[in-house]
Amino acid sequence: MRIDFYANWSNVRQETVTDLPDDMPREQIIEQAHAVMTAHPGRAHTAAVRTDEGGPLLFVYRDGRVRDPQ
């Protein structure tokens, strides 16, 4: 599993965290995403949690919203 971080609503990827365990609990994924966004203010606005193949699993936003893919 990986987390791709984006600067804003565009598709400009700023950073990727890889090699996360596939069985990582949802709350821990959200905490990890928020920690990276907090560490890089202005660089990361949205986190897309994806499978290693790129399929979307979860979207986490700086403002605290969490959304499942549609």
C-alpha cells in the first residue's frame, strides 16, 4: 500500500510514502497521512491511499475529511 500526497485539488503529486503494510488499520493510515500533511504545510493538501497497483482505497484531506472512493 502507498500514500500519494498532492499539493491541491490538481494532480500534481508532491510526495509518496511507500511500503506500508496492506493490513494497516484505517485509523493508523489516517494518522500517518495527517502527520505527513502537518510536517509539510503548503506542500500536501490531499492524501490518496492506494494499493501497490495504484487502485484507490481512501482519500484523506488536510481539513480532516476522509472519503472512500466512489
